[in-house]
Amino acid sequence: MLEGKKFPKVKGRSLSGKEVIIPKDVEGEVVLVGVAFKRDAQEMLDSWTHYFDILCEGKKDIYELPVIEGSLWKIFSSFIDKGMKSGIPEERHDKVVTHYGDASDVKEKLEIEDETLGYVFLLDENGRILFKGEGYADKEGKEELLEHIKVVCTPEDLNQ
């Protein structure tokens, strides 16, 4: 069970070039963090992030954390990041943070077993996990996410 556990420390570089450490650099606010190991998981993440954005009327940040494992890929990181930049609106570049390298610790701590799925984590102001969703957002998952959001967001933050 992940609820209440601190999100593991993950270092990366945003598409805008900033070094970011999640959860340290997002503490103090409620955020949704999408984690994907494969490009094909993007639509899954989008199903969650779009719903979250509508619920919170864009008032809460969404971070995407592409994880690219293996030391070889780090050599091509600027090429890969350039490709991602071209497909992502510039206003989102600060919130897309790519981690290159070993992620075994992250997978273990986040209980990620299937790297083909996209995962989302709702974090509270202290970087603690309130909710984990995986794959495509379904009705049950959306309802559960909404219940957690209601606890940590003010009514002004929600589109109800």
C-alpha cells in the first residue's frame, strides 16, 4: 500500500533545461505526477491528467516524468529531449522532467511492475502519495481520484 508513503526522490531535467527533484521541488503544493517508461503509455497518462486538469480547473500542477533506463540513452538525451519538445507545448516544458538512468529503486518504491503502463500519483503538500492510478483512467479510478482530491483541495480549486 503506497498511500501515505513519501514519493521517492527522482532527479531529472525538465524540457526547459532546469534540474528538478521530485518530490522536493514540488513540495508545498498538491500535484499529480505521471510516470511512464514507454512512449506508448502517453495516452494512458493523458486520460488521467486531462481529467485532473478539468477537476482542478488548471489550478494544480501536473508533472510528467518520462523514465528512460540504461546508461546508453543518456548519451542521446539531448536528441531525445529535442524530440519531446517538438511534440509538447512550450508552456508545459517546465513540468516534463525526464529521468535517464537506473530506475529500479523508483519502480520498487512505487510498486511498478508493468513498464508498459502509465502511472499517476497524487501527492499532497509534503510529497506523500495519496493515490496511485495505472493504465487508462476508468470510471472507478476517476471516482477514487476525485475523492482524494476533495480532501486536499479547497472548493475554489475544484470544478464541481
